Amino acid sequence: MYAVVDSGGKQYRVEPGRTLVLDRLDAEAGASVTFDRVLLIGDDEGVTVGTPTVSGASVRGTVLEHGRGPKVIVFRFRPKAHYRRRTGHRSDLTRVRIDEIATAATRAAAPAKARTRKPAQSKAGAASESAAPRRAAATKTAAAPKTAPRKRAATRKTAAESE
């Protein structure tokens, strides 16, 4: 069984027993953390996709340690301008061991909307629905005032032509 969770604006694929390194969490080492934003759950029966999250699902883990990531050097350079800036940073990270992926009591209790994906539309149906916004955008651009054409620079007359 696996799940995709959202933590710190990033998505992670997790499995029970695996460790996960993510952005710093506000929890002590040894504390239990719960991820409620479960976006997808996959197991032997199939894949459950949330809209946007799977209702009743959560992932529980234990914080193992806090640490820092590798040093990242940022070097800015502009040639021929004597401009050089060297900066860097190290990210604060947390290592978490995934203990359990908890789902709703039964799959039947989950709403059908969360369990199925939308069927693919035919090209004819999609073309008629999506053409209206394109037409509206085209009329807006057509109604916009056009800029005046550029005037050509006057050509210089040679000495022979001016006489």
C-alpha cells in the first residue's frame, strides 16, 4: 500500500516502514505526526484518487530527527561588469518514518466521486465546449485599438539628385 501526501507545498509518495525527508516540521524528535492531506491511495484493489483529498484517509509517522540539508552555493556573475556575488544556504529538514496509512472503514463508504476518474470526452464534444472561450478571447483582441504603422525614414538624396 502506498499514498501520496502533501506537506509544505510538495507531494511525497510514502509507504509504511520507509523514511521520508521533508521540510522542517514543528514537532519534537520521537513525536508522532499525522498528514491529513492525502491526495491518492494505491493498494491491491486499485487506486483511490481524491478530489482534492481522499476523505477519511490519513498517514501517521514518527519524527526521527531534525537536520540540515547540503550547502547550496549561489554564485551570481555578470561578465565585463566586475559583478560577483557568492551566497548560499542550507535548508532545515526533518526525517520522518512512516508508520501507518489509515483509510476510511470501507471503500464502499467513500463517495463514488473520490474513487473514479472523469471519463475522457470525445473530440467533437470537447471542441464545441472549448471553442466558446477561445472565440471570446479572439473578439477581445480584435476590438483592441491597433497601433499606427511606423513611418519610414526619409531617404537622403545624393548630391546628383539634389541639383
